[in-house]
Amino acid sequence: MLKAYKYRIYPNKEQRIYFAKTFGCVRFVYNQMLADRIKSYEENKDLEVKTMKYPTPAQYKKEFEWLKEVDSLALANAQMNLDKAYKNFFRDKSVGFPKFKSKKNNYKSYTTNNLKGTIHIENSHIKLPKLKSMVKIKQHREFDGLIKSCTISQVPSGKYFVSILVDTEINQLPKVDKKVGVDVGLKEFAITSDGEFFHNPKWLRKSEKRLAKLQKDLSRKKKGSKNRNRARLKVAKLHEKISNQRKDFLHKISTQLINENQVIVIEDLKVSNMIKNHKLAKAISEVSWAEFRRQLEYKAEWYGRNIIVASSNYASSQLCSNCGNKSSQTKDLGCRIYVCSVCGMVMDRDINASKNLLKLAI
């Protein structure tokens, strides 16, 4: 099974220059290929998309000699990424047409493959293709398995990371005889059918005043100046801190649920539709329900657990978990207690919803 391990790397000046070249060349090839595809499509609208032939990175090297200075596999992966984006668009138009990559984007990356040991870690250093010297790496955890590829990235705060994709064996967790329904919310991040509440830490709200001040300082700096870049880095580092806090919180909860339960039932929430409510859009975006579901699904696949996703039209919050009566009282988000008019059951609305989700696993 494929598993990725992410580590921080500390390139020297020469290595940073090489990374900057590669980021630029990968972006250039991607944009050039996209432009050529658009031009080819405009000129040959009568032909089927599958029959059209497009230039490859090798052909661009004849015209642009400087492309030979970087890893050819990085350029080949840029082509594969564009092919994938094209296929996704023609499979589902809602995905959107591939966009050109901007030079102004502060997140940069490229992917290269391991061919006969061209990527390996030795003495707290990693060997990467085309680089003469090894890059210092902080390997905070070991892994066993064959390295397939790695992605080198530079984040807006200026830090460098490497994500290593490894073909490895993952030991599944021992089976447990326990099932749980999980209802997500805004006040409480997650509520289980066992009555356990996971409080929403609201990391962004806690840092809003500090973030607003740093953004205000940034807006007052002259564009292109060193002071503006310093101010930009302060904003980027705070955004990174909030993002890391959020990811850490989600990993801890998802891991706990996976460890303790054999079957987990969750809702199929249409977040893109929900954020159209402008009063709640910020709060919904901050809780990262989609990322929480993604983590649960891949961890369940790794460790032999089952995830059941309730249908989007399943009214878990409107049904009585005791008798099954349907009531519209909970359509009012201010109503926090569910009172059944048939059987008289009184229960917290979120626990009631999670118990209804649990029924799908029984």
C-alpha cells in the first residue's frame, strides 16, 4: 500500500537556487503545454480530443535549452498532471477547466520519481535527482518500504518540505465490536452516539486580531520592498500556524475514532452548498469537515475499519432516535433540544442525530 511521509528539509544556497529553477521550469512547461493544447483545440475543433497529438517536454527542450538544467522526470510529471486535469474536466465539467499556474503563487512544488536508488536517505540527508550534494532532512520518523517518488515543496512562509511516497505494508488494527455514529457541528466539532463531545477549538477566531494587525501592517508597506516581504512572511507564518493547529486537531480526533470503533457512520455534507449561507460561511470553512472525512476514509482503508456515509437526504437531525417520528423543529438551528411529540423523548439534538446515524450500521 502507498503511504506518504512528509519531512522538513534544509537546503543550502546552491540547492535553493536549483529548487527555484526547477519550480520555474515545471511551471513554464505546464503553462506552455496548456497554451498549446488550447491553441490546438481551437484550430482542430472537428477532431476528437483523444486523437489530437500534443508536444512533450522533450520537444520543448530543443527550443528552450535551459530546460535541460533540471530533472527531466519533474517535467514529465508536470505533463502527467496536466493530462489528469484534462481528463477530470472532460469527465466532469463542474471540476473546471485547467488553469495556468501563476508565478506570483507563494506555494511551489515539483514531483520526481525514484529510479534505481536516485532518491534515498542517509545520515540525516536525502539524495535527490540532478543534485550533486545531499539535502539536510529532519527525519522525525522512520519508514520501511520502497520509495516510489517524492514531492519537494516550498510553502508561503519560505520553509521547504519533502513528501516521500513509499510502497509499504501497513499493519491493520485488531477488530473491535463497536460501532459509532458521528454528527458534526459548529459549536461542538463532533458529537458521537456514545454522548462524547469534541469541542470546536476555533483556531482562526483566536488568532483573528493578531492576523488583522499583521495584514494591516502588510498593506502599508511599499510593494517590492524588503519590509513588505518581511511583513508578508509574518502573515504567512501565522496562517501556517493556524493550519497546523487545525490539522493536528483533526488527526487526533480521526485517529481516536478509528482506533476505538470498527464501523463509523458519518453524514454526506455538501459543504460547497452550505457556504452559500454568508452568515455561516466563515465558520463552516474553518471547521474543515471535508478534510475530517478524508482523514477518516483513508485511515479506515489503512487499518481495516468501515466507513458508512449516510445519504445526503437522510434527515438525521429531524428523526426521533427512539420511535422514528419526523419533526421539523430542528430546522431552527437555535433549537438545541429535540423533544418528540409522539413518545415524549427529550435529548440533545446532536446526540439524537448521531444515534440516528448509528442505526445505519445496525
